[in-house]
Amino acid sequence: MHHPRSVILVIDDEPKNIQVVGSLLLREGYEIITARGGEEGLAKAREVRPDLILLDVMMPGISGVEVACRLQDDPDWPAVPIIFLSAATDKTFIIEALSAGGVDYVTKPFHGPELLRRIELHLGLRRTSRRLEEEIAEKNRLVEVLAHDLKNPLGSVRFSARLLEEQQAGPKVDRLAGMILEASDRAIEIVESLLEIRWVENAKATLKSEPLDLAELLAEVSKGFSTRADEKGIDLRSAPVAGAVVVVADRGCLLRVLENLLSNALKFSPPGTTVTLAARRDADVGMVSIEDEGPGIPDSEIPRLFQRYARLSSRPTGGESSTGLGLSIVKELTEAMGGSVGYYTSPGGGAGFRLRLPLEA
């Protein structure tokens, strides 16, 4: 007996076929659920949540391909392997069935041992996949808990080192305090980057697209960074927007993208320079540009610009920290929303970033 706890749903409109397949699987110790046709098969699949489905292609009413398509389109449907079992040998049927989400296609009359091996193979792959998903989820939970729990003690270490540095107890103590401050700052950066990555992964998995006015979002982001710009003596300007530019995107993700781009521009801009934000329609996309008058990006480093933890030669002008994650997050979130982002040299010689997102239909 093999895998006695595995539940297999057999969907076929022919009772004889169900009997043959069911007898074979029962002898191997599988639990069998049967359905006579597509409608009944859909209902039982959603009710039982089997470990694997054996599905006939050609059935009256709802075909096997339609059944597979409906299951795959259901956001709550788990990744259950579907093996098509059919007398149809036409390549067109096979391609259509596999394109609908099938993992395999077995033709009737089938060879019993071959069908069993294929079932065991796909059940094994699913068990492995689920185990890996559980391990990844557990690792992510552990990372998140550790990151949250480490922030407070690291902050305490940093605060204590700062107090020690202010005591002016001598060159040696000052040097040690400076080393502790530097190490704790770096450790806090690492913790914050781990939390940021978790936020991005969660955001990508729960995207909610809606119509958003780019001018309103730019005004909101600009207002939030006005104090930082004033502190560095940077002129933060928003170019006039000609008409409404409404894109389809996730509000939280788009705000994070704009905040990261503007934060980057301010971080690498010298005092006395200008950062400009603009939005406009460009063919079938809404476009945002953020330009600064900083040092820009050397041509040799542009290929690494959107990579995670990329360390480039340009340094923040006010001693700000940089995890090397900001631009990679911009790229990941923008592409998840169906858009694109690119770099260019701004008219002032600094860095320019151009964001494109689909317009509201």
C-alpha cells in the first residue's frame, strides 16, 4: 500500500472508467472520491481539497479543460496537481489541457503501473513543494521575529555608546565608543533591511490595484519630505501637471516607490541644489520623473543600480545611512504593479528616474 492518506479525486462521465481507475487506486491504498462530470467535479474539488485530481478531457457540459481553468482561476485553490486521463490523442487537446494547468496527460487505454508511477511522482513533488513552502514560511517568521526583537537591544547599545562618547573620557574611550556606534548602526541597518524585505514580499502578495491620481500622490510625498529637504538646504519643486494623470496601481506600494525615489534624491543631493518631481501622460502610460543635481551614477555602475544590496561609489551628502535596498525595492514593486522604472542623466547632470505605470482605462 502506498500513501494511504493521499486523497485522489477522479472526474469522469463514464462509470466504467471510474470503476477501472478507482479499483486500481484502491488496491494501492489511496482514498478515492469520484465525480460524474465537470459540475460535480468542481463542487467536490472545492469541498474535499484532494491531493491530486484525475480528470477526463471530453465530457458533456463542462469539459475537463474548463474544470481545470476554473480551479486555476480560483485564488483560494491550492496547487493541487491535475493529471488529464483521456482517450483523445490529438496534440491540440494535449497542449490545451496542459496549458489549462495540467501537470501530466495520460492516454486511454492506460497501462496501470505507468499511471501509478506518474501519480506517485506528482504526489511526491507536491509533498516536497509543500514542505519547502512550510520551511520558507517558518524561516521568514523566524527572521521577522528576530529582526523585531533585535531592534530594541541594538538601540540601547547605540544610545549607551552615544552617552559614553559625550563623556569625553579620553581618546581611547572615544575611539571605542565610535567603533560601537558604527557597529550598532550597521547592525540596525541589517535588521531594518530584513524587515523591509518582508514588507515588500507581503505587499507583492496582496496587491490591490485602484485608480490613483499621480499629482495627488506626488504632492503627498513631497509634503512628507519637505522638512528633510529644508534641513539640507535643498529646493524641492513639483512641476505643473497638465490635466489629470490617473494610473492603476496599489496605493501603499506606489507611495513606497515614490518615497524611496525621493529619499534617494535628497540623500545624494548637495545643499543648494534642486530636486524636481513631475508627472505627465505618455501614450498609454502615466509617467513620473524625479531628478536631482547630485553626482549621478557612473556608466559602469548602472547595470547594478537596481540590484539588492548594491554598493555604488556615490555616497550620501549628509552622512545618511544606506542599506542598498531602496532602488531594488522600487523595481520589484513597480514591476509587480505592471510598470517599469529606468535611470537617465538629469538635465542638471545628476540622477533621474522615470517611472511608468498603466493608465486607467
